Amino acid sequence: MSEKFLPLAAMEKLLKQGGAERVSDKAKLALKQALEDIANEISVKAIKLAVHAGRKTIKAEDIKLAVKE
């Protein structure tokens, strides 16, 4: 089982805010895994951008640029 970076309760809350009346455990887990994969990709890109700029610190601008790529 994956580490708990994002709680399943938060996944249910997101889906319900989107209009879902009921949410299965499998749906919560699928959303959690998808969001963690996307977050990992963004993180890797942001780190590369910061290193390219000669910094060790990741800034909000790095995240924003990574999302655009």
C-alpha cells in the first residue's frame, strides 16, 4: 500500500464538492493515486527548474512553470 501523503477523506471531500452524492472507496483510492502521480511529475519538473536557476530552494514560480509544461 502507498504512503499516506493525501488522505482518502480529502479525496471524498473533493469529489463531493464536485457534485458526487456518494463515493466508493475504489474511486477515492483512484483519485488519490492519480493526484499523487501528477504531484510527483510537477515536483520533478519544479526541482529541475530550480536547479537550472542555480537554487536549492523550490519557489512557487517553479511550481507554476512546471504545471504549464
